[in-house]
Amino acid sequence: QVQVVESGGGVVQPGRSLRLSCAASGFTFSSHNMHWVRQAPGKGLEWVAAIWSDGSNKYYADSVKGRFSISRDNSRNTLYLQMNSLRDEDTAVYYCARERLRDNCIDYWGQGTLVTVSS
Amino acid sequence: DIVMTQSPDSLAVSLGDRATINCKSSQSVLYSSDNKNYLAWYQQKPGQPPKLLFYWASTRESGVPDRFSGSGSGADFTLTISSLQAEDVAVYYCQQYYSTPWTFGQGTKVEIK
């Protein structure tokens, strides 16, 4: 069955970096666009970044542009989010999410990994 | 950026009654070339990731009970639960995938009265 499993979250000081990973299985990873979406504690959903299936195009929310970088390794069925210059407001659960072929909506979400930015 | 605004922020409905959630986008999310509304609805229960309910505004995801319905076009959309069940207690989000950045509504919390 379709699975996406995030890892790499933790507590990090402001200004430092962290890299999240998302291991995908149960589907042809290289065919799907992939996304990161985050949710601050007790708050709503915020789309963070997306990458095309072949990695040729990447898109970012203004709130993370220039600080975060999305990438993928289709040979390892893994999605990444490199987060630099972290701020308090980046504290959130980060979800890895799959975009459905043809329908373009997000159809599968991982359980998320918590990133806490705190001194 | 397209701003998605949901109303109400929360609602309490008696078991078996109808629940209606509205979602307005700051611009149309209807793509003229394919006549599709690039609008999805998600349900999120505490401690869980969101679950897809509808895409193209009104296409029900497999396995979603038919008491849920999605409607609307252009910039005005509605999610309706025709007969609220206890397991429907959750936060519901609309989201546009018409253009980047993809944006979500602020969420509507549905509770039992």
C-alpha cells in the first residue's frame, strides 16, 4: 500500500539547519510530484514546497523561499527538505505528501515529523 | 496568492443534522481549458494527517461516505455533511491547487452539539 514516512525532525536552535527525509513505498515514486506541508501547533495547514516528478521544477511558499530547498532522489524513493536559517515560526509538524497523477490533488500524507525551533 | 476563506470557523451540530461549510477563494479556481475547479476538501482528526475527501470540488474520494458532498464552482464552494455522525468530528480544510503557492483555508472545526 502507499506509504510515505517522514524522518529527521527534532529540536534545533534558531539560525541552525535541519534536513527532513521522506521515504516512499507502495507506488512509483518517480512518477509523482511531491509536496511538503506544515502545521504549526494548534494551527492550520500551510503548503511549504513542491517538486515535479523528475525534479525539474520546484516551488516554494514565500515564507520559506531562499531558506528551504526541496529535492528528491528517485533512485532511493526519497524526498528531502533542507531547512536553513530556521526561525521560531518554522516550528511545526512537517508532512510529506503525494500529488495524485492526472488529478493534481494531494491524496496521501505521511504521519508527519515535528520540528521545534527553540533556543 | 489565492486566499481561501472558510466560514464558519467552527460549528456545533446535533447528531443526524446537516453541517454546511463554505469556502471562498479570492479568485476563480475554475480552469477554463478543462472546465475543472482546482479545489480539494480534507478532513483532519486530532493527531492524524489530513485525509482527502473531495477533489475537483465535487469528486468524492473512494471510501468517503455519501453523506459527504462537495459543490460549487468558480470561487464559491460548499462541503455538506447531510447527517452528522460522531466520527465526523474533525477540522475540515478547503485547498486550491489552481496555482502556486497552493493555499488552504483556515479550517472549520465541526463538533457535536
